[in-house]
Amino acid sequence: MPQNIDPRLLRAFTAVAEELHFTRAAARLYVAQQALSRDIRRLERELGAELFIRSTRQVALSADGERLLPYARRTLAAHDELTAAFAQVERPLLVDIGAPVGTGHQVLMETRKAAPALEFVARYVSGLTGAAAEILAGRLDVSFGRVAGLDPAVLAGLAHQPVRYERMAVLLPDDHSLAAREEVPLDALAGETLYTGAGNPATAEWTDLASRLFEGRGIEAAAPFPEIAGKEEFVRVVRKQGWSVLASTEFIEVPEMVVRPLVDPVPLSPVSLVWRKGVNHPGVDALRATAARLSTAERWLDMPADHWLPPGDYVLTVNNC
């Protein structure tokens, strides 16, 4: 009783049985005719049966060959089905970029150009705190944001790569007294109240950064407000509430409002590429390569001499550069 017949031998047999010609069968399998003949002889030895009747003019199936052919076809079909079921098919990578502007958006767009065969599906979670929970739960693969603002227990399950120090800014109504300035000194915001995402648990890392920046400067954070989902709703709420907003220099356009960079000092928001530890996907590698390239080419990790950055953020980003 033959055991553990190599599927390659059955594939050789089936090709010859269907072509009834060794040369054509060898060409079909992209092997040398000598190698094909050797495989047929080996199969015949293992089965203890002559499978073909050979003559100088033709090849025909023997009775044993006729009996084997349907079994061989079923076996190969099952083998191919099993192989296909466990083949490494790259699933789409779910990438949170927060908004269709800024660092995450740029990295994603450039990666799509560099790796067109891979599929990257954008998600728009409002903050890294919310995205990190989704990543750990397996509902999201990659996000961007400030890792120093995450709970240490959450951060322990994530890998991260520094990408950029985004310059922080303020979004002002265009009739605000500071809107006419090209840049706004931090001291000029004393007495102002800015929306910082307070009340939205998904953006806790940003609210924390704002509180550190405002400390001792007389700048107030707006009272907690429920999460604002989507650009249209954000614009509606901000304009209705009459808020100024702590932002980054690259920000969504809001009608009748202007973005002004903050200076003296220049506050920075560190942005890292974040993914779950142990994830093995070429899309993550592609995003990391693009992020590294842009960081170098655009000098995204350079810091102005008069910058502001919390010490904990500096340690985390520098140690991962």
C-alpha cells in the first residue's frame, strides 16, 4: 500500500494522462522531459503498477492508469484547495489618519503611491487614545499621534516610530483681535479660552498636551463637551460656540476662521506612527519606510531653537529615533 505520495508525482501523472504526450506534458509543467519521465517511473515504483503503455509512436493509459486518474484528480484538487485556503493573502491595512490633512494623511498618500499593490483603507478616529484601544482590540492596524499621552499599560502593547514634530497653532474667528497677526505669541493668548477636545475620551492625549502648554500662562481650556464627529459637525459646533481652537498648523479649513502658528516659544506636538506589537504585514513596513523618508527629506524631526515640548514626550520620541 503506497503512503505519502508526493503531489508532484500525481501532477506529473495527470499531465501525461491528459496530454498522452511526454513532451507536451513537460512543457505544460515547465519541467524537463527527462525529469518528468523520472517522476512517472518513481510513481509507478511506489504504486507497483505500470501506468502507461508506451510505444515509439504513442502513449496510452494502462488499466491501472485509467483507475488512478480520477483519484489523482480529486487528490490534486483537494491539495490545491488546501493550499489556497492557507495562502498568504494580504488583507487590507486599516490606517487611522484622524483627518484628511496633516502628517498621517501625507504619509498614507505617499505610501499608496510607493506600494500600489497593497490596499490601505483610511479611518478617521478623532484621537490616538481612541485609536490605540481599537488597535489593541484588532479593529484597527495603524494610527498616528502623541504616544506620551497614552496610558503606560496601553503603550506597552504598541510599537511606535517618531515621524514629526508638528508646530502647534490656534484657530481663530477671522474677526478676532489676534487674527490679523501672521503668528501669535503664546503670551497673547492669556485670558483666552480655547477648545482642546476636553470631554472627548478619544483625544485625551491632545487635551493633556494642551493642559501642559496652558499651565502658568493664563490660558483656559473650554469646558468639556461631547465628542464632535466629522468635519461638518466640528465646523458647526465651533462656530456656534464661538470657540478659538488649539490646533496644528496643518488643519481642516473652517469658514470664517483662520489658523495662526504659535510662537515665543514654538510649541510642538510630537507625532509617531503607532501599530500593535507583533503585527506582520507589508503595509506596516511600507508606511514605516515612507514615514522615515519624509521625516528625513522634510526635516520633520528638526526642532526650532525656541521650541516647547514636555520632557516625557522628548524622552519617548528621542529614544525611538
